[in-house]
Amino acid sequence: MPASERVPEVGLNPVDPRDTEAQREAEAQLDTEAQRDTEVLIHGELTVKGRVQGASNAVLYCESVHQGRTVACVYKPVAGERPLWDFPDGTLAQREVAAYLVSEATGWGLVPLTVLREGPYGEGMVQRWIDPPAADGQAADGEGVLPGALLALTEELEPAPGWKAVVEAEVAEGRTALLVHADDIRLRRIAVLDAVINNADRKGGHLLPAPDGRIYGIDHGVTFHVDDKLRTLLWGWAGEPLPAEAVTVLDKLAAELEGALGERLAALLTATETAAVRVRIRRLLETGVHPAPGSDWPSIPWPPV
């Protein structure tokens, strides 16, 4: 997405125009790199290097090579998907790509580059691999929480500053702890995205910190259901007013759904699923708050990590 269409960080101080120009140049370079990676993922020769263990469906670690450029990626063939009784329409791969398109339309870049293409085992979702940040050797605090952690358990009754309470969890027989997540704008944006796409599986393991400081959301195969199925660990902002930048983004999404974004989603989702996206966006704008857990559907994914 062009730099001019990106939503800026909130709360930023005024910057030197020279810094702004340097940022624009850096963003233009990133856009060029993203375009090249897109070409590689779409047109490259896909070679399977291994399999990601522990996944519910087939998840293959691959390399895609095109015109001398190599991009590490994940390939999830439709042939390796297990049928889901409550998601009878479409495929997990199509919903993963749809989630990426919505993420890109926000301007936040919350989902790694994702395409739908043919591979060694047929059509599937191919997504750019995200390497974890290098370990910095920092020590954990008194409760064993590492600096930069996104989720934690605490025996305190209330979350510490900088944290949001999720749920009280049983950690051992007769012992409970409070599950908390970081009060972080990057996570808050993902919470807004999840509310829009109706993510039924936002586990802790589906949040990937990247070396560049971003946090990516992955595994969006169970999204876009017409019924409310939001299931997440990011409930800490439930009932709180949406940030101003989120309202701006939701207005933008509502407009784009009437144009190119709506057309692209229509090729991946059913008409009722696409209509439900519009309904959820309208509801978020009307209420002006983050959604709260419902009573008709488990609000916490299992396993949570």
C-alpha cells in the first residue's frame, strides 16, 4: 500500500521534515521489496523444505524462487485441510487470503503477505515466513516475564500497569492466576482486525513478533463466519472506546467494501459472509467500543497458546 494511504501511529510528536522525507524513502523501498516478494510468492517455483509439526492441518515450510529471488514461506494446501462442520463453505486457504486483504486495507499490515496459488499438492495458501526476533539475553522480572512479552500469568488480583486482564486461569490444583496481555497498540490493532473478520481462533501462538518490531497475526482459517464466533486472548479492551485511529480505519474499510475490496472478498467468501463483514463494521462504528465476550460461544480459544 502506498505510504500516503497508511494510517499513522497515534500520539506521535511533531518530527523534523528531513526525518519525514527519510521515512518516506524507507517506506518506498519497503513497498518495492513487498512487490518483489509478491511476485516471488505468486510466480515462483515452490519447493517443500519441511513440515510444521503440531498443526491441525497440513502446514509446509517452503521456499519460493523467482528470477533469482528466494522467499521463505508457509504453504497450506487445501488438500491437507480437515473438514469443519461449522465452516462448511469455502476453504481455510481462501479465508486466510481474505484476512490478509482486509489487513492490507486497514493500512496496518497485520498479516504477512499471503496469496492463493497452485503448489506441489494443489491449490493452497502461501504466506511469507516470519522469522522470530533474535534473543537479546535480557533477564525476566520477578514473576518470570521477559521484556517485550505479549502474554503472561500473574498471581496478583489486578494487572500491573501496562497489562490488561483477560481471564482467571487454573494453573495447578487449587491455584489460579490471572492471564494478562500487554496493553500494546500493536495488539489493539489486531483486536480490531479480529472483530472485523470474526476470528474464532486468536491463540497466543498466532501472534508473531518480528525482528522489525511488528507483531503479525497468523492462522486465519476460521474467520468470517456469519454468526458471532469471536474467540481470542485479546479481551483486555472489551467495552472500552475504540481509539480514534481505529474509527478512521473502520470508516475506510466500510467505504472500500463497496468497491475493490468487496469485489476481491466476493471471490473468496460467500455473499452472506461478505455482507456480515459490513454488518460487523457498522456495529463497531455504531457502538464505538471494543466488543465484549458473548454467552453463546466460548470466548477463549483452546488451547489458549
